[in-house]
Amino acid sequence: MPKQAKINSQTKSAYLDLLRSSLWGTPINSELPPLEDISKLAARQTTRGLIYQALMDQLIPLEKETYLKYKKFLLKVTGNHISNEKTISITIDALRSAGIEPILLKGEGNAYYYPLPYIRECGDVDLYVGKKNYQKCCEILKGMADSEDVENAAVADKHYSINIKGVPVELHHTTMILDEPEMVPIYRNYEEDGTTNNLVVLNIGVGKVSTPSPTFNAFYIFLHIWDHFRNGGIGMRQLCDWVVFLHRQKNNIDKDYLSSIIDSLSLTKPWKVFSNIAVEHLGLSEEDMPFYDSSFRKEGDAVLDIILEEGNFGHSVHGIKRSSSNYYVQKFQSIALYLHRDPKIAEIFPNETKTHMGQVLRRGFRKIWRHITKD
């Protein structure tokens, strides 16, 4: 199986320098490699908007063609945000009319905390409604979608996916599916509290929307990072989401409560490892990073290298292509990816990945069996 080429050290240094510049307005100190190398890395990490804006803000000399390419991309991202916001607005209005107050997860809610929200590359819209109103909300969204979108809608363990006005919307009955069954009831208590009490109301441009409480969201954004890192790959966009949130909400996070969440779910080491990436490589101040511990810097560096090499959702990982339209081929390709990745992850997180492969295999084959019996 071919291995993904290592990131050139000059490209890595310049890329991280540009990310910090975009997040904090700091000057660029690195010598820039060919901009095409930076652009390719930024694309894999879903951070082109941040990188392109930083290059222009720092007045880096750009050829006209390159400048126009960057501007065109930034305009496209801005348009995507505007489309997302409109869809969020009409979807939330429809759910509120039915007496249901959805909670916006990730995406546009995270973008709000950036210095320039519209340069964060966006994807789908994630709305949490809980189990009680889940089926009712699914029916409401079906009624808002075109017939073709209804036909192509998909049901997953934790959400229902459908296009509304051309924007993918995921309706969640739970915020996260945990791989450790014994942790599920513990997490559900935190989820219930974090999506009910002390909500943060944001004005995202077309109206107000509720997002999770600051303390729960500080953990939830991290948990999303950790879950995707273990189960296929994560991009630097998600880590940027985390650091800007922690910076902007630092005075509203209950650190004692946050500590109890992290400890009770046995995620102390992962938190401290990723916190080193946030501080040492993304420029978040130690004061803004709860429970920062510099003794985990070596592990943080190792995780960062994996993230940069694999790309967002692991799309660049080790030559594995998961583009088949066949459901069963997709599942077995995913299993092959886990078998390849888990030993490497276990070198950094031996205790946290001890039973992960067994749980992933059980879940994967259960989904395949359900698909077979449904057919």
C-alpha cells in the first residue's frame, strides 16, 4: 500500500505560520515555499480560505492569475456561507413554528468566532433536536425539500441527511455516537445539560440561532476532533475552530465542570495532546487553553504530523480511495483503513485505542448486516 509523502518541513512551517497569521493577525516569519505546495496542503486541510486571506493580508507578492484564483475562491466560500445561513434561517423557522428549538452544531456556529467568519470553508448544516422530536422534525424537513432530495436523503445512526435549498442539512437526534458503550450514558447527561441550559444565542447574519453552552461546546468541538481523528482523519480546520472558540469564550467556560467531563469520559490524555497543537502550533495562549500541559508536546507533534499527512476525513491517507459507489465496497474499504491506521494511533494513545478496533469492526459488520437484511 503506497504511503502518503511526508510534508516538506519548509511547507509545514510556512503553512502553520500562515494559519496563525489568519487567526491572530501575526506576521509571517517563515520563508515561503512554492505557493502551489501551500495551496495543496491547505486544500487537504480544508483551510484554503484562511491561507489565501493571510497571503493577501500580509501583502505577499502574487501573480495576477494567482491573486484572481484566491479572490474567486474566497467569493465562493462567502457565497456558501450566505446560502448556509439562508437555509439555517428557513429551517429553524419551520421547526420553531412546530414548537421545536433546534441547536446549531459545528459549522456556521464555529465560523462566528473567527476574525473573518466568511473565510472559513463551510460544509453541511448540523442541527440537534434530540430524540423526542426527531421523527417529527424529519417529516418537516422532508416537506421542505425537493422530491429528488427526499429520494436521495439518508439515515445514519445519529442523523438524517437531506438537501434544503441546495444545502446539505443533517438533523441529529444525538450529538455524537461514542465508540465506548460504557461511556454513552455518562455523555448523554452532559449532552442533555449542554443543549438545554446556558445556551449561547448567535446572530449569524440572517437571524438568531441557539448553540450549545460554552462549557459543553468547548468539550464537544474537541470530541468531534478526537472522534474523527480516531475514525478516519481530521483537518486543521477543526482545530482552528477549537482554538478560536476557546479564545472567544474563555471567560464563560466553567473549568471545573469541563474537567469533570474530560475525566469522567477518560479523555484527559487526548485533551492534553491536542492542546499542545493548539498552543505550540496554532498560537493559542496557554491562559486560554484549559489544562495545558507542555509535557505532552512530543505526542502533540506526532499527532500534528498525522493530521497534515492524511488530510481532512483522511482523504489523502496512504493511497486508500473510498470513492466506490458500492455500499459493501465502501464499508470494507473503511475497515481496511482502520486496520492500517489503528496501530499507528495506538503508538501515541495505547490505552485509548486498546479496544477501538474491536468496537469499530462490530459496528461496521452490524451496519453491513442491517443493509443486507433491509435489502
